[in-house]
Amino acid sequence: MIILEALLKDQPGSLIEFLKPISENGGNIFGIIHDHNKKKNNLIPVHVTFELHEELLKTNLPKIREALEEKGIKISKLTQELAQQEMKVILWGHVFESDIVNTVKRIAEKGARVSEIRAKLLEVKDESSALLTIELPVSIDKETILDTIQQICKEKNLLLFKSE
């Protein structure tokens, strides 16, 4: 998994221009966080996770960097995480009403990625359950992510069920 963070100008088409070099060089995008709430000096932070096939890493990752720099895009982070671990948690309560997108973003800020959400929902206003599959590099301790999720659950009045 490759993590790329950059600052983009807040103008139409800038996100597409940012993603083109990744796509043109064989990148398979897993997630994008384009956070307008953190805009400063007309620049928006963007966090993209993607993968390149092993045979493309040495040649195409530098091409992606060069293409972005030629476009004047400021890269703040470009790292490759090789080994991954997975964890699953169940959230129960007003999961959707309490903003599941915010929950996913906050987990991502800690370096993990929610790769799948399975939910049981009758109506948005009702209590529901959501099974989150979370991928994280082996360099990040699962307890760190669980602490973050526990804090989120406390703030949003959700119950957390975790697997061992």
C-alpha cells in the first residue's frame, strides 16, 4: 500500500489532475480523503492510498512523484507500507446518525484504513450495527487504533465490540 499526501489548490479539476499520474502509471486507488475543512491559504490536504504491482514500484512510483511535482503539487508524504495487519470491530448504536464518514476519517488520520463496512440498518434514525474491517501497517500498534475507536465511541455514545 502506498500513502500519498499533498496540498491541492482549491479550484475545479485539481483533484482529477492530482489523480491522473497515479492512474496513468498503473496505480489502483483504494481511498481518497479530500478535506475541505482543513483548507489553509487556498490549499486543501488530500490523502490517497493506492497500490502498484510489485513490478511497477521501482519504475512508476518515481514517475508519479515527478509528474506531480511538474504540475506544481506539493507532496507532504509519499510512503510505501508493505506488511499489513487486519482487525475487525463492531459498532452498535446510532452509527449512521452519528456520522460514519467522520469515524472513518478519524481512523484514517491514525494511519489505518477502513477497507469494508457491513451494516444492518432498518432506518437511519434507528440504532444499527456496523462491522468495520480495518487494515493497518504492522508498524502501527492495534491498541493505538482501538484507543482511537474507543474515544470515538465514547463521544458518539456507541458500543464497541472487538475481536481478539
